[in-house]
Amino acid sequence: MVKLSKRMERLADMVTEGSRLADVGTDHGYVPIYLYEKKRISWAAAMDIHRGPLERAKAHIREAGLEAYIETRLGDGLSSLHPGEADTVLIAGMGGPLTVRILSKGREKLEGVGELILQPQSEINRVRRWLLGNGFQIVREDMVLEDGKYYPMFRAVPGIPAEAYREEEYRYGKPELQCSPEVWKEFLETRLRAGEEVLGNLPDTAEEEAPKGKLRIRKRRAEVEQEIRMLEKLLERL
């Protein structure tokens, strides 16, 4: 049986049992193999934009004897997926802007999809904003600490959230949706300490003679202070 990393296993376990899976950026094809071997999915399309990783995925699928259940497809994002083919779309290991581009470009392919399982690596607030602006609501969040790095992930389904998101929730998520609150709290506290350190190391604008330098420092100070306030608000809710 395929062995996944801690973060990928946690992400894969968000997939609803019995789903037909579209794994975007499948790389080695391990996630669909893992899910099929656990009898969590009935079929999968393992998709990648690069031929090399897709060939490796194809070899692993063949070795597992799952060629009848997991198809490999070469294509950019959701381009090789047909409407109505998948119940679940999984996108992991990509930056937030690329995740948003894939979802936006393949928006028509998402009609009929029951859930999105996402693990963006950066600018996560952009992904949350896209979801809430395009008919999806986040119903579950999780976070894994692996090799010294925090990995946020979430499950979104079609629908409208009961409550609007605050700025800090777009950036870090809603506490009530978090499945690993202790890990999430550690993450927030780590970000808070880092912000306080940055703030303490910013020079006094009075020492900066050039007007542009003063403006730059004031802007940076305001950004850090805003982030600190957002982190404190979320920590108060735990």
C-alpha cells in the first residue's frame, strides 16, 4: 500500500468516500492510488501539466494494478477533465495564485463537483476569497506541522457561508472550522511572535532623512501592526 506524507494523508482523508476524484498536479499519482487502495474512491483522473511526472504516475498506477480505475491525463489544470466526470477536485502543493488561476480557468468544469479539497502553499487569503466569491463555502479546515512547516488545508462545497468573513478569517481561517486547533494556535502564536519581532526591529522614521524612506517604514509598520491585531483577535476566540 502507498505511504503518503503526514500532510498529504491528512489532505487525502478529507475526500468523501465513494467519490470520483480529479487530482490536479498529481505528480507521482500517490494520492489517487492511496485513496483507491483504501476504498475511498471509485475512480480517478490523475492529471498533470508535465509529461515526466505523469509518466511516473502511470508507472506507479500500473505497478499497483489500478489502470482500470485511475486514468492519467496530460493537461493544464482542469483542461483535460470533462464536465460531470468528478465529484471531488483536489489541488495541493501549489501557490495560491496558481490555485486560483486553475479554478478560474476551469470554472465550467466545476459544475456538478461536490467538493474541492485544497492545500495552497501561499497567499491563502486569495483562495478563500475566490471560493466565497464563486459559490463555494469552506466547511472544514485543518493544519499539519511537518518538517518544521505549517500546512493549511480545507474542504469547500457549493453554497453560501452563513456568516460573512472578516479580514483575519480570509487570511487565517475561521476557528470554528479548524480540526486541529492546537496546531493552528501554535501557528498563530508563531506568526504573532514573528510580527512583534519585525515591529521591534523597524527603525524610527525620525532617523530616516529621505521622505520616501519614512513613507516606506510607516507603511511597513502599519502592515505589521494590522497583522498583529488580526492574530490577537483570532487567538482571543480560541
